Amino acid sequence: MQNADTRYSTVAAIRRDATRRLRAAGRPEAARDADVLLAWVLGRERTDLLAHPEAIVPAEAAAAIAVAVDRRAAAEPVQYITGERDFWRDTFRVTRAVLIPRPETELLVEKGADALRTIQAPSILDLATGSGCVGLSLLRELPRARLVATDRSPAALEVARGNADRLGVAARAAFVCGDGLTFLRAGSAGEFHLIVANPPYVSRGDLELLPAEVRDWEPRLALDGGTDGLDCYRAWVPPALALLLPGGRLLMEFGYGQWPALSALLASMGCDAAMFPDLAGIPRVFQIGRG
């Protein structure tokens, strides 16, 4: 994007130039991205900007918008530029240390909250928590719940801790740095009413086929699911079930096209798993209950 000057002094002019720049760079949602970045820099609502296209943008702000647009043109995700992502009912801070929360992952929160509403003070384990979006959203839904959240990445846990502080639930959350399997093996039987996980599930051979804004920007640690993408399910399901209280539930997200192989794997473990599709009708989450 050209350096901001007097030719780009209004909201309408900057929106037009930013959209043109992002379309030329091949960004599929150029107009929306331009609006989000403009609103973020100016600290205004998108609807307010759209209602006042004639508003003058100060030169310093116009220059900051130009920098943000150039970052997006280079395929950096909007969420890493703004440092935030809306998920469930809240806005979460995100950095390159964590996977950007996806709308389909909200299914874990929905099903998890439904499973726990009749329990007075439920205990929850969130494996590979990343930004903390799943576990912390459950705490927001369930005022007497307590959470243990784990992740291999110290930087990711710092993001999750910060989100817990901002959302006012830090007193009910504990964060543990380490591999999920190590934590599960060290746990005590019957600790949790609910275990949730959105583990790495991209097959290693498919990593280079991901869109550039995922492949080149999001943490490989949160994506790489091993040769067939199923490593975490193979390793985590048996010890996770042992940590559930009677009547407890294990909920895990999985990727597009994985359900046939994953359901066969779970059946080979003797697990009776229920599957839930996302809003697009794509198999997305499985649930296993402990009798």
C-alpha cells in the first residue's frame, strides 16, 4: 500500500485503496480485511466507519493502516495483526504462539457446557489449550467450574494466562506446561468431570499443502498430528478416560475427512464414541463417556 498522504485522507479513500491492495495480493476477503484493519487502528466500530465514509483520518493513523494492510497483503492473518479473535462470547488475545481460534471449535464449548450444567462444581481439563479459548469459555459459562489447562508451549500458556486474567476467571484456572500425554499419565483416576482437547491433527504430509496464512504463520506445534494426523488420539484417549469421574465425558475435535479412520481407531480401543457435526454438517467433534 502506498505511503499515506493527503490523497488518502478520508475513510472512503483509505478503504478503497486498502481493498484494492489486498485484492491484488490475492486475499479472498479483501474488503472485510480492510474494514477490520481500519476499525482496529482507529479504535472504532466497523459500522461507525461505514456510516461515515467522509470522516477524515489523521495522517499518523493512515500510515499505521498502510503498515497493517501491507502485513495482511503478505499473508499474515488479520488476527495476528490485531492481536485478537472473537470466540464464543468473548474476545481473546492471540499471538503467533497460539493457533487462531476457529468458529467450528465452539462446538467443544457447546457440548462441554451442556454436559456439565447439572453438576454443581465441575472439574475440567483442557489439553493443548493454546489461547485458552475452549477451557476459559467453559469457565465463563459455568461460574462454579474449575479448570486445569495444559500446553507444551510456555509462550502459549502465557497467552492463556493473560486471557484468563482479562476474562476474570484466573482464580478458577490452573496452567500446566508440558506434554499432554505426560500429564495424563501422571494424573489421578477420577479427577475430572470433563476433558476437552483440540489437538494437532493435520497429517504431516499435508502441512505444506495448507494455505500460506496457516502454513507460514500459525505454530507448527499446534498443527502437526503425525504421519496420519491421529497421533494425539492414539496416545491421549486411553489415559484420558482413566482420569474421568464416573459419568464424565471426553470431547475432542478432529479434522475434515478424518472421521472414518478415527472412528475405526476408537472402536479398536473399545470406545463407543458419539460424533457431532459442525454448522456446515462436517464431522468435527467426538464424545466418549465413562460409565
